[in-house]
Amino acid sequence: MLKRTIENNINAYLKSNEIKILFVWGPRRSGKTTLIDKFAQKLGVTKYNFDLESDREKFTPRREVL
């Protein structure tokens, strides 16, 4: 029941006409990654995992040398 409620809430949020960022957190091994993988594949969107340094680096401000 809780899983369906969470999925329905995420679906409603993603169907709105706003630019979206979805940040998911919770206890370890609670299905967060599985849920996000499902939505990312279904919607064809990019997913970032901030546990991975390579993904965190994409959002790290850096000064470009001109």
C-alpha cells in the first residue's frame, strides 16, 4: 500500500507542467534506487546518483580558464 502511494505521488508530481528535480532519500535498502530506475526508464530521463563521485562532479562549480 505504501509503495503504491509513493509511486502515485511521484507520478502526479512528474506529470505536472513544471521543470522538475526529484530528490529521493530514505533508509538503506528500502527500494529507492529500484523505484528511481523504474521511473527513469519509463520516462526516458537522466538519473544521477550522488553516491557516485562521477555524478557529483557534474554539479560541482568550477572555474573555467579562458
